[in-house]
Amino acid sequence: MKTTGKVTGVTSNLVTVKADGPVSQNEICYITVGGARLMSEVIKVDGDKVSVQVFESTRGLRAGAPVEFDGHMLEVTLGPGILSRIYDGLQNDLAKLETLFLERGVYNDPLDWQSTWQFTPIAVEGDIVEAASWIGSVPERSVTHKIMVPFSFKGRYTVKSVVPAGTYKITDTVAVVTDEQGRDHDITMVQKWPVREAVTAYREKPRPGRVMETGVRAIDTFNPLAEGGTGFIPGPFGAGKTVLQHTISRQADADVILMVACGERANEVVEIFEEFPKLDDPHTGLKLIERTTIICNTSNMPVAAREASVYTGMAIGEYYRAMGLKVLILADSTSRWAQALREMSNRLEELPGPDAFPMDLAAIISNFYSRAGIVRLVGGGTGSVTFIGTVSPAGGNLKEPVTESTKKAARCFYALSQQRADSKRYPAIDPLDSYSKYLDYPEIETYLEENFEKGWVSKVKEAKTMVQRGKEVYEQINILGDDGVPVSYHDRYWKSELIDFCFLQQDSFDAIDSNCPLERQRYMFSLIMNICGKNFAHDDFEACSTFYKELINLIRQMNYSEFGSESFRDYEAKVGKLVGDHPKEKEEDGRE
Amino acid sequence: MDTQAFKKIYTKIDNITKATVTVMAGDVGNEELASVGGRPAQVVRIDGERVTLQVFAGTEGISTDSEVVFYGQPPKLKVGDGLAGHIFDAFGRPMFGAVDIEGQEREIGGPTVNPYKREQPSEFIPTGIAGIDLNNALVSGQKIPFFADPDQPYNQVMAMVALRAKADKIILGGMGLTNDDFLYFKNVFDNAGALDRIVFFVNTTENPPVERLLVPDMALTAAEYFAADKGEKVLVLLTDMTLYADALAIVSNRMDQIPSKDSMPGSLYSDLAKIYEKAVQLPNGGSITIVAVTTLNGGDITHAVPDNTGYITEGQLFLRNDSDTGKVIVDPFRSLSRLKQLVIGKKTREDHPQVMNAAVRLYADAAGAKTKLENGFDLSDYDKRTLKFAHDYSNELLAIDVNIDVEKMLDIAWSLFAKYFTKAEVSVKADLVEKYWPVKQ
């Protein structure tokens, strides 16, 4: 018998219900209003008084309206056919909805029950399996989709039978497993999982030890993101958060990309699903949409579902991770999710924390970020979920609760600066404020030494120091005037500009410059750092700036040329000549 | 609204605040309309039998035995072709003796368009103002506000934009509009002979501030009728959204909600997004473009209203008084149209993006030269030329009194380049220079 209830109160999308039976926290229920059934979630229980947040508009809802509790929490449906779809925050397939407007109470199937898949068994009769063990696989777009023992299965099972290779519907039984009590359980290609719970069906979660390539130099070289790592991008409006996220989503070295458009502009989502079917994945050559799923709850869609959308994205990510895949989740923007929490906390009349956000905001955020990570799978091998969230700080001020809470949780911090954006220095990632804690991980350092070159990390730190010193002398030049400082100050300043213009800045609208693979980054970084290590002599500050401007122009032309192409080599030769011909200061021991 | 067939009448009010009353009543729907002592009101909270209503005009003089009448439905607007050419109040009631229009009743503040059914905006909306068309081109389906201080002529500029944009319908939502400004809009549209394609929804400063909250939804319900049902290109003008937000703050305060930044309600982002996101390009060719006004306090864009707006809208237009020319210009540095790259150089002449960037860059150099001058450093020959360029650029292109088409704007820009700079200094792609650089007579 399902628990039912009646509505007793309505305040916007917070509804109180008198329930007639057991109710669990975060249980889903449906409220009937004018023939529509509105999906809602229990957020507070006080005796038989239950507070629920409604994922839809509550217009016209009256006291006494019937409520039906569903007996389970908010769940995602997991199975082949998720890739390339466009879901809302509750995993409804937006492409399948008929009407122009989103009618309330209309829900549909996230997967196509009639679709058939080419199944190949992996497990054999007699195998001992557990949750997340691979039973078989089906090809799904760009990935090999593993059919697994559902995450909700507890303990060990023995495989009783597996169907032979062939074509099956997703609801067909593909295997039967027997539990320790001797009961049989059917396994299909579909399983469900409550989104708010982390999937823990893996052996262990080691520290990340590899760098995830994004093709963005200011990230990969200066502040690398680890595979299975977490990062966040705060920035005022107009600083290029969304452009940077879209760039990463196009170029990142991942098998599956989940774009969670959480409370942002609908036109930005339109851009993704108009362009991704046309653009190539730089790693596989397939179309980008093949590896991408969009979860979109734009700013005008119901607020409570906005909060659900990030969890839906994370649960789908964990599912693909268990298949041994590299998953990247991008959420734009987590501030909107925090605001949704704030609206609800306010209606619940909870005592507010800073800026009226709920007191447990920091805990909620860090709990969520902790679901990312690289894991050792139950059947061996690894899979990873890498998470990057954007934050939209109120008034562009980074000292606000969402930014501060996220800073405690995420390991990489990519601060977009208004000043850089104003001077069109894109990506506007501030080279001094931003950081990656992974740069200090011995595992990552070893990885970089082995895959890039010896002493890589110290070279990166050297470059950061140069940028820092450049900024300092620039301030002095501004106060004392061009003539008021020694020429060596100008040289120092221009070296930092060289790093900025030729390496940190990148044209995300240029077909070649936009995506800079790691090998090319290594090459260019070494070239630039080599120049920065030279002790140039200049007649005066004007000669100094002329020299560097010319140098910057040439190296930028290299950035715009195909790596290793003839024009690339041409410009490189010109750079070499310019640097070689320029007079150097004599060191005290007579060396140049 | 007073002719509803089924009314429920209650007379036991047991709580009255400045903006709300609470009455014991049964079977009342959330967001339902009502009247309290003859004043329009709306249900905002239900707690068992206790129903809280927001009284738009305020509760002065309401007594505990005032009559509360529930209409059994949320606010609606009658939509039909007859809307055009008429003026309505915040409740959608015709003003100035106009009669009720024929048409279907629609709930205001209805559901949103399925993002998957949207089209990518791609149609250029020329306004004749170079500060907009050249540097910050507007696109159909876009939402963009003017960020302006109260002393700037934003309403005049908006009226100009409305008249020049080739829209099938123009819908003006006036919130806290002074009577003078309202009459200004009316006269301008009347003189232009455009009144028949304009719909007004007006809340003036003489009306209760809380009524404003209905205006954007009314305007956008009408807009959705013309765009979705009729496939028309609709331009919606909303002025002033800061006053709308103020009304939100008043209501949330009266409802004992905890304020967040700048005393604004915590839901401000969602409340504003619900309005702005109605801007859409539809597959049937219809579109809703929203041009709004957000007044600033001394140019402060970190205040909660412009800040949240900036995160929602697709750019913003800044007006500025230019001391060089004494004219009001569209600031090329702080203004931004996020959708411009969808049309410039594609729907306009090929040289548009490059000319735009070059001109803004040279204008930035002029700003640098000006700072140098102020700090007492010597100016180079190049600096002096940039200053002259900046004056002409500001006067002939950025000023809001300019009204020319885009090709002419581009030609003027080229002639200014040639007048003050060498080809290398302008640094535009060689083939474009070849084609468009003016030949000396």
C-alpha cells in the first residue's frame, strides 16, 4: 500500500502535506492539480506534516488536493541510449516532447524501450559477480557500453546464465544471477539509481595521477586539471565562463561529456545542440554530439528541478565511470543551484547563513564535489569522473559564500578576471590568482616528468614567478615613468608580456589556436621559456618594446599555424634569427 | 474581471499587514485572483483554511469585515489582434475608454518554451544607431537591457530603437513610468503613425507599485500570442526593470522573507530570468526580442539588480555622456551584445567584424593617450591622431542621434581610418583593406 496524503498548505513551490502513512526523506510524490500530476520531493518531515518541494508551477493548487507517495527517491534511469540526448533536470527527454511549451506534469521515458542493441556477453556461467560487475557490452555511439550488475545489488552473486551474443531490447533479460540465499535475479540492460546517493560500487578511489588534456594552455600547463579531479571557474558576467566551458567540452580528452546547463540561458544550450552534431571530436574524429549528453534546466525552468539537474548529471557520470570510461562533467553554473537551495531554505523558514544561503551550503557543495574522482573498478581497470563547475559570484566579488564554499571543495581554481576580459586577454584566467593543487601532487609531478620533460613543474613555477615579477615592475614603471626605471625593468616586464601574449592567451574562435594538444604545449612552452632565460641587452626602453612586440607577433603567428607545418617552421626560424641576432648582456665571467 | 459567474465571498479577515490580508476560506487555488474590499488581490499563500492574499493597491482602509471575493482563476489576459493600438493597465484592462477586445483568455506567466524547440537567433535587427548596429548588433530573439543612470535619455533611445526596428508588433511594458514619460512614448508612436502596431501595458508612478509585478507577464503573454500564434516578429520594451525589482523587494519584505544582497529577495535571479527568458526565436519564424531598461545607481553594476540581470541577459548597452562632443554615446567598451557574432559579417557586409574591432581598438588607444595627457606626459604623433579620430568617431558614429544604415556606418569608419591612420596602423586583413580603403580623389 502506497502512502497517500492531502495538501494542507502552499507557499510558491513549497507545499505541506498531511500524510496517512510512512514517508521517507527525499521520497518522490505526485500532487494532482487540474488533471496534471506534479512531481515533488519530500524535504522535511514533522510528524504527519510533510514539506515537499514541487518541481513544477503550483498555480491553482488548493488545500485538499490528493498526494500519492511513490516509495522511492528521485532516480535516474541508466542504460544504453543516454549519449546524445537532451534531458531536463529530471531526465525527461526534451526532444520527445510534442508541445512548443513545457506543459507541467508531462514526463516521458529517458530511454527508448523499443530500441534494440547488439549484445556481447562478458561474464560466463559460474562467475562470481557483485554490483557494477560487467555482464556484457553493447556498442553505443562512440563508446562500448557495459551492461552491469545493478549498483543497488548488495553482496555476491553467481552468474546462472547469460544470453548469447545477439540483438536484444533494453528491457530483455540478458543474464540471471543467484544470490547467496539461492534466489535468482534477472538482469536487463536498464537499472535505476537515486541521484542524491553516490555510487560506491568500486574498489577504491586513489589519488589522481594523470593530467586531463583540455587543449587550453593556461589550464594544462599553468594549472593542470587531473583526470578524476575537480575544478571551478568563478567569474563576473562577460568574463567568458561559458565560452571557456564550451571550449573545454569540445576539446577535452574524455570519452563521455555531460553538460549540465543549470539555471543558465536557453540560447546557450541551443548553441550546443545546433553545433555539436556538426563539430568533430579532436580525439576520435566522430561528431562531438556522439559523446555528449546535455542536461538542461535553463533559468526559467522550475527552480527545484535546477537543483536536481546537477545530481542527475553526476549520477549518469558515475554510471559511465563504472564502465571504465573517462567522464567529464561540466556544470554551468553551480551558483544557480546554490540559489535554488537558498530559495527553498528561505521558504522553510530556516535560520539563514551568510547572504541568506543555507548554513549547510559548504557541506552540500563539498559533498557533491567529492563524488568526482578516479576509481579502481570492481573488475579491475580504472574509470574517472572529472568535474568542472562555474560559479557566478554576485557583483563579481569572490568573497561570497558560493565561491568560498566551492574553493574549499575544488582542487583547481580558475579565476576569470574582469580586468583581463576588459583588455580582451582571453581566456581571462588570472595567471596569479588561479591555482591547481595537483601541481603539488608528487604523483602528478612524476607523471609530468615522465610524459613531458624533466623539471617540468619547476619550469612552470618559474614562469609563474616571471609573470608575477612582470606585474610588479609594471606597477613601478607606471609610477616612475618609462624613463624613471632601468631598461632591465622593461625587459622583465616584456618577458612577462611574452608569456602572456604567446602562451596564456589563446583564441578560442580560431580553428587551430583554440585547441593546443599537450605535445604542442610542451614545445611552445620550452621555446618561450628558453627565450625568457636569455639576457638581452637593449639600447633603451623603446628598442626593448619594439624587439618584444616583433617577437610576440612572430610567435603568435606560430600559434595560428598548423603544428610543424611549413609556415610554422618559417616563423620559428624567424623567431630564432631575431633572438640570435639580438645583443646579449655579458655575464661577469664573460659568457653570453 | 467583475463578471465572473462563480464567485466565493468571505467576510472574515483576521490579519492585515501593509500589503497582505489573511482570510479564512476554503477551496482556494494558489495564485488565484480575488478582490479585497473592491481592490484586486492575488493568493500568495495557503495554510489549511488560512489564505493569504497580496493586495496590489495596499491595504489602507481595509477593515476586518471587508468583502473578499475569489474569482477561481489566476490573472489572465484576453489576447487577439484587437490588442494592437490599445493601452491597458497592469491587469490587462483597457484604458482611456477603449472597449474590451475580442479574443481568447490566456493565463499570464505561463510555461516556458521547450529549449529543444528553440531556434538559434540569426536575424539582424537594424536600429540605425551605429553605437548599437556597428558595435553591438541586436539579433531577433535576444534579450538585452540598457544600463543607464536615471538622468540619461534611455526612454528616448528605446523609443527610437522601437520605431526603427522592423518589428511587426511593439509591446511596451511600463513599470513605474512617470506620466510624462508615458505621454512621451504615446506621442512619439502616434506621430510616427505606428500606434496601430503597438500595445501598451502601463503602470505609472500614480498607480500602486505592487501592481507593476503583473506588467511584464501581461506584456509577454501578448507577445507570445503574436509570436507563437501569428508567427510575427515582436519587440518587447520593458522600462524600468529596477522599479520592478523594487516592487518584488516590497512584497517579499511584507511576506517576512529573509532578504539577500541589497535587500532584494533571494529569488531575484529566478524572478528576472522568468521574464527575460521569454525572449525566443521560434521555428515558425516568429520571435520575441526584449529590450529593457535597468536604471543604475551612479553607474554601479555590482548592485543585485544589474548584476543578476547581466548574468541573465545576452549583453548590455551602456549610455554615456561624451565630454569631447557633448553628445550621449553608446559606450563601446562596457556595452556588449553576446549574440552579435551570429549576424555581423554574415547578415551584414563582410568587413563588419574587422572594422568594428579596429575602430574600438583605435578608440581605446585614444583613451590611453588621454590618460597620458592628463598625467602630463608628452603625446606622440600617433597619440594626437588617435585623439582626433576619437572625436570624429564619437561624433559621427557612436552618438545616439546618428541614423544611418550599416553600410554607411562601415563606409564612414573606413573614411575615418584613411583620414587619420596608415593601413598598417589600422591593421585589418589585407584583402579587406584592398577592397574598402577609400581612394584619394
